[in-house]
Amino acid sequence: MVVISVIKHTSAKERLVLALDVDNFESAEDLVFRLRDYVGIFKVGSQLFTSEGAKIINMINKAVLLKELRLSI
């Protein structure tokens, strides 16, 4: 069997995943806002999600949206 894969040209940012393996919301928020221009995906660890729930996901979505709005102005 021959497997051929097509590699899409992606930027380093699109391939960079940052695991948010921190204990609290404030630490995660600090990392997200400082690194959102350089990271394509933020991965939420199970400990952080268990302690913060959807609040952490909403914060990441807002941070990324604010960055995109800033770039479009």
C-alpha cells in the first residue's frame, strides 16, 4: 500500500500548540494574552478545565477574537 499525503503549507503559528497545564485561571489568562499572536492552538489541560469549566474556553475565544478584531481595524 502506498500512502500519499498532501502537506498544506502552514505557518509555524498554525502548527504551534500550547498546553495550558497550569492550576488557575489567572495563570492561563496571562499566557493566552501574552502568546496569542504566536500560538495557533491553546490546549486546555483536564485539571484546568475541571477547576474552571467553560469559563476558560470563553476566555480563550474572547482573547483570539479581540486579536482578530484588532488586526482588521
